[in-house]
Amino acid sequence: MTARGGRGGFTLIEVIVVIAVVSILASMAVPYAVKFIDQGRMESARRQLEQIHDAILGDPGVPTGGYVGDMGAMPASLDHLFARGALPLRSYGTLGVKYGWDGPYVRIGYSDNAFRYDGWGRALVYSSATGRIYSQGPSTATTADDIWFPASASAVVPTGRLLVNLYVWFTDNTTGQYVLNPQPAAFPGMQMDVRMYYSANGIEAYRSYSGTPPGTGPPYLFSPTSPDSSAPLSTHAGFHAVTATCTLPLHPQASGQAVVYIPGNNRQTQVNLYLK
């Protein structure tokens, strides 16, 4: 800065130098700012995809059943998470377990439909075949910055397994006790009926082991292929009512019931039913 006639100011060269320095700093800062903004959007997109995934499959940590727990199947599209259409409306079945559409299942943003778009304003992509959801991320091309949930390339498994143990009350002439998983060999002619209730597209249905116990008897495994492979999604993630009756020779019928939560991804839940 120079002084002329008692007045201070900047020379033209000084002004040019300052502008050049500011321009250089700005050109260096802008890419970092854009990168920082994109990183924030990517973290937000990951949380958004996880929320949508939990809305579909439920959250075992709470636990909640989500869309799959209510309907018994994966949604055909993300539209079904906020629009019921012709799907059966919520009702309550055996032991108060809920069936039917009970949405909207997710709310993100200013409207029901806003959850379908990522931070870049692009629609999320969902595959009903694999159950995975993804955002294209900062670029529109299929690149490494795509954001997938779940991150694994394996398809989401919306089913689990349920193992049912029976504790049946048995009395002889002097004492009474619970017999764990009575076997036909020890109790010839025993009769039983074990049912697991599930949602068949929003309507209550059940699968069962009944009559003379098959094979060696209990425990009874309900999985996507047993005892009846015709309903592979019957062990869908979510809440299920389980009931059982058993009649041992010379004894009255004993019964028990419970509500159990089955997680997805082929994980197994075990329930012990006490029948008396």
C-alpha cells in the first residue's frame, strides 16, 4: 500500500495479485467442497437405503415385521410401501398377529413419495427378484460410486426357520412331569397337531404337522421346504402364531401356544411350547 497526498489505497498490481490469489484458493476449495457435499449425500443415501430395507423386512433388533411380516412376501415395487392399491388391509388373526397392508411403511422427506429419490434427485432402483436397493451415487453411470444395500451381491433371503420343541404334561399313577418331545416309539398311538400361522399375501394361513408324528417325532422344523414345500415363503420374516395339541395314550389332550418372531436370511428361531 502506498500513500499519496495523505490518502491510502492499493495499486492496480496489488489488486490484481489479491484477486489472483483468491481465485487460486477458490479453485482449490471448490473440488473439496463438492467432494464434502457428495460424501454427505452418500452417507445420507446409505441411511436411506437401510431405512427402506428395514421397512421391507422389518428390524429384528426392535423387533418389527415390516412389509414382509404383514404381507408374507417381498413388495413387487417400492410403490407398495406407501400405496396399498388392491392389497388386503390390516386385520388381526390367531393370537392377535397382524396381517395385511399396514403402511405407509416409510416416510423420508416432505412427502410419502420423497423416499424414492436420493440426495442427487435421482430415483432409487429396487429389484424385487434380489431384494436389493441402490442409488447411482454422484454419477449416473454404473460405477464404483453406486451405493447398494445390502452391500453384499447376494440376494436378500426374506425367510427363516422355526424349530418347535414340545413339553407335554404326562402323569402316571403317582407323579406328573413334562416330557420333552415325546416320541411315537415311547408313546404308541400318540396324536399331535403343530401349526405355524403365516401371511399368504396378507391373508392368514397355516402349515402343520398333524396326526401320528412323522419319522421319529418332534422337534418340528418349519422351513421353506418342510413340512410342505408348496408354500416356501410361509416362514417369512416377522411375527407368527404357533399352536400345538398333543394326546398321549390314556391322557387327555394337552395344548399350548405362543407368538414368535422369525428373522430373515435363513436364521433360525426356537420356541418351547409347554402343553398341559
